[in-house]
Amino acid sequence: MAYISPKAKVLSGSISNEVVVLGPSIINEGTIIEPFVVIGHPIRAKLMNMRNRTNLNELMSENSNGAVIGKECIIRSNVIIYEDVEVGNNVETGHNALIRERTKIGSGTRIGSGVIIDGETVIGSNVSVQSMVYIPRGTVIEDNVFLGPNVVITNDKYPPSKRLDGVRIRRNAVIGANSTLIAGIEIGENAVVAAGSVVTKDVPPGVVVAGVPARPIYLVDEFVRKRVTYEKSETP
């Protein structure tokens, strides 16, 4: 059965019977929440104080700051969204995604199945995060970015260390499947990272890089030309 916190504000009628909504969470109009979703999950430090306690849903709810889910979103089954998360309008997730605390996601963004967003992250609008991407704390992803499947972003250059450096991905950048971005780098606006690359240095705006370690191979205009030619060749 569902558990809806008495403090929650649920404005949508499309909520499954198996959903858990904790704390003063807000779910706005037109949003679909599929079964086995948790909204407003409290952080670990709060959970540690709940050991050997009964009525866990009530305790979690009392200790949660809640999350905000915008209008017309689709949150698919088995997604966990922690407290202090803000999700914009028309955001869509795949199944089994994890969105940790203090993350902000802009409107129109797509979060694929199995994605892990490890908290304290800013993701802009109209971003496409494909399945199984890992996004650690401190990452900033600007509008209209594409992250291919299995991209791994890091924030610890010499793990395990006490210094974490987030990665910033500027507007309209494309990160190909299975790429790894090393802590502290910046991917410039309109830049492209080819599939399977390991990026250890900043990528200038409008440049395509490839390889291990990734190096510039041409400008983004050439990438766009190749893409247009490829798309036309696939047209019947």
C-alpha cells in the first residue's frame, strides 16, 4: 500500500498505490508516479538514528525535508528520489534511477534507466542522460547536453582523497557512450567527446576529442557535417 505523508502536497491524481511520499514533498499536476517509487528519502545520517525503531515510514517522513516534483513528469517504477531534490516540469525518468539529496534538475530533462546521480548536482534543462550513467557530487551539467550510455563522471582525482573536484559540462556538449571524465575538468560549449574516451584535460568549446587520453581530432563543424551525411544515408 502507498504511504503519503500528511505533510505532503500531492496535486496529481496519477499516483500508484505502491508509492512512498515522505515529508513535505510536493508532486505537481499531471505527474505520473509508477509503483515502488520513493519521494523524499532522508539522508544517511538521519537513517542511522532510526535503528531498532518501529513505524519506519512515519519516522522517515518526520525526518525528511521532502522533494519537489514539477508538472507533467513521469517517474517510472523503482526510482528513489532523496530529500531536498528539485525536479522541474516535464522531466522523465527510466526505471531504477537514483537521485540523491540536494540535486536540481531542469525542465524537459530525461534521466535514463539505472542512472545514479549521487547528490549535490545541478543538471540543466533539456538534458538527455542515457541509461547507466554515473554522476557524482559537485557535477554541473548545463542545458541541452547529451550523455551517452554508461558515461562515468568522477570527482576524485587521487582516490580516496579528501578533495573532491566536480566536472562542469557546458551547454550543448555531447559525451559519447562509455566515456570517462576525470575530476575537475570542463567540457566546453558545443564540444564533443567521442565514445570510449578518457578525458583528463579541459576540452575547448566547439572541439571534438577522442582516445585514451582524449585529444582533439577536429572541430565540431566537421562532426555536424558527418552526422548530417550519415543521417541522409539512412533515409529510404
